[in-house]
Amino acid sequence: MGAFLDGILADFAEHWPIYVSIPIVAALIGYTTKLVAIRMMFQPVEFVGIKPFLGWQGIVPKRAARMASIACDTMTEQLIKPAEVVARLDPQRIAREIEKPLQAAVEDIVRDVAGHYQPGLWESLPVGMQRLVIQRVQAETPKMVAAVLELIKSDVDSVFDLKGMVVTALVKDKRLLNRIFQEAGDKEFKFIARSGIFFGGLIGVIQMIAWLLFKFPLIMPLFGLFTGWFTDWLALRMIFYPIEERRYFGVRWQGLFLKRRGEVAEAYGALIAKEIITPHNVIEAVLHGPLSDRVLGLIQRQLDEQLGRRVGVGKPLVVFAVGSRRYQDMKLNIAEKIMDKLPETMRYIEDYANDAMDIRNVLVTKMKELSPREFEGLLRPAFQQDEWILIATGAVLGFAVGEAQVLLLEHFAA
């Protein structure tokens, strides 16, 4: 036994630089496999290679629709609902904000419609009379817009698909989806990489001792495989678990993502408010989204009421002069033109709407009120299905580096 130990010590003394390199290489394996795993989560944004199997696309962009849907489910079920998005908007204030640009748009609409449906009559009117007609319509239009907005607020779910808007935005812009996960989990991803150095080095010390004792060729690749697999698995566990703070060997620990809820909430809320649930996007979703035909219906209804009040008992004469079918076409045409002009005019309220909706603070406040288990649902479900790929990649890379270590050791320490 003494001779065996003496031989080991002599071997170590003679080749110590090589043996010391074992835990260093193991630490590098741990660190490198983490960097590769993190990069594979997000890059490349589009598939690179030969479809369907020979190549790679980042896990997050590849599963963009699913991940966006999961993130949006949490957002719309626990953080913010469509009614909350528009609840703070004042239709009367909006009508005042867009009054000037709307007046210019209304003048164009009146001239186009009148010139199309009654060109001879409109052109024969004196300029002063034309101006009077336009001014009357301009005076009524803000009231009509305010009335439509009141109707939208009272039944926002029928005209505004918040989840559809968010999912569409994230699937369309996969880089934005990447940013949500990267910015929300910035410190966690850095921890994953750095933890690989510590845990990899620790396993490397055991690996070095095992090689000194046995010099069995499979030791290095097997330890490399274990290092890549275990450090990836452990780092992911340490990010999300335990959900509640616990004590391990006298040390208090809680999943890093959960412990950092306040910071994550600030980053997440700021990004969502700045890039996704913006006044511009909400207006676009309402006016051009899958439910926009219902908004058109609301405008037509209000337009019909306004025309009824203004024309009054003379309505049959107007219908007779224009024609019943053309009268209906005219109303639809006016409503469609208003819909076309609204996005341009509504951009004048974006600053007001941004302050009034205050999406960032709403999201941050609601996120901080989530329980640890609910908070975990923000990111964790999106990765669960595919995290085995990251762990397996770490294991394969670790095995390959371990095999290279064997060749070097057998060459230099022979």
C-alpha cells in the first residue's frame, strides 16, 4: 500500500502541471457548456442548416408561438386584463386631443363622399354652404368618436384581443421575445455560466484523484459527461428551486429568479410597456385586429344615429335623392373612411394614453403581488419542455472534451 501511494505521489510530482490542469479543464468545461447552452436558447433566431434535422434554431425563437402564448396566459390571467388597459382612458379627453387632426380628416371625408354620391349637387353648392356643411359634420364627429370609445370601454373584450395582440407581436419579432427572457433572467443566466466554473472545478478535483488512482481511459470522458450534465442540471435547479426559501447545511437558499422578484418585475414591466402593450399597438389592434369589424359596426351605429338626428324628418327625401342602396353604401363608406383615418389621428393621443394607462407600473405592482409559485410560472414553463436539450448538449460537449483530455494525458503523462 505504501509503495502504491509513493508511486502516485511520485507520478503527481513529475507530472503535476498536467494533473493540476484536470480541474482547470473541468471548470472550463462547466463554464463553456453553460455559455453554449445559454446561446442555444436564443440563437440563431432563424433556422440555420439543412431542414428538418441537420441544423439548429434557438429554442426560444423556435417555440415562439408556444412561449409567447405561455407568457401571455400568465400576463392576461394574473397581471393585466383588456378592461384594465383602457379603463383609465377618458373618451372626452381623447376627443379633445384629436379634434384638430380629426377636423382635417373629416373635411376630406365629406368632400370625397359628397363628390362621389351627389357630385352635381355638391359642386353646385356655394363655397360658403359647402363650408357650413363641413363645419357641422366637424362639430359632431368628436362627439361620435367619444361615444364609440365609451362603447368600446363598456365591452372591450368584444373588440380588443389582448392575448392575440401580444402573441402576434412576439411571434412576428422573435428578437423581442428573446429580449424578454434575456432581460428578465439576465442575472440568472450569468449565474448559470459562473456556477459552471465552481461546480466543474470541484468535480475536476475528484476526476484528478480518480485518474491518479486508476488511470482508466473512460474516467475522463465519463467525468466530462457528468460535469456537463450535472452542472447544467444543478444550475437550472438553483435558479427556480426551492420556490420558498429553505436552509441547506446552515445556508439559506431560494431560487435566484424568485429571490430577485422585485428586479425581475421592474425589467419585465418596463419592457412590456415599452415594446408591446403600447398605445400605438393597442390602437392598431383595435382598429386593424381580428375584431376590427366590430369596431366598424359601432362606428356605423353611431353614424346612423347622428344622421338620423341631423336629417330628422327629411331622411326619406335624402334616401330618395341618393337611392336606398346607395344611401346604405354611403354610410358604410363614411364609416370605413373614418376607420382609415383614425390610426393617423389617434397617434396624437399616444403621449396622453401612455401616461393614463401607466402599463409599466400596473404590471410591476401586480407582479410583485404574485406568490413565489405564481411568479415562477412567468419563465419556468416556457423552458421545461426543452431544457433536457440544453442539459444533454452540456453532457455531450463534456464527454468530447474528456476524450480529448485522455489523449493529452496518455501522450504527456505516459
